[in-house]
Amino acid sequence: MDVEIECNLALETRQKLEAFSIVLKKDHTTILEEALALYFKQEEERLYQTGLAQKDPDTDIGFDEFWDDVDI
């Protein structure tokens, strides 16, 4: 999947990117990819935790817990 994305960065962000590129001896793309990978990981964790927090323990029961009280 090849998607073209236009990205406009603020001047301060571009300056920091250039400075870190020189200090770390990494190209801009590598720095951005590493930063985005970390961001996505943090957001996935946050979304996972938010999803867990939204579950209602009174209505979210497991398979065995449900069937234990059913007489067939």
C-alpha cells in the first residue's frame, strides 16, 4: 500500500529535526520513522487501556461464568 502523504512541519520542528539529524548522524526519514513508531506504540497502549476502562464489569462476563448459572 503506497500512500503519498504531504507533511508540513513547523519551522522549529524542522530546525530540531535537522539538529538531531546532525548530532545523531541519522537521516531525517529514520528519525521521523522512529518517532512515529514510538508514537503509534504509545497510542495503541492508550487506546487499549481506554477500552479496558470502558468495559462494565457487571455486564462483561466470561463464557464459563455465563453458562454456570444456566440449567439445560
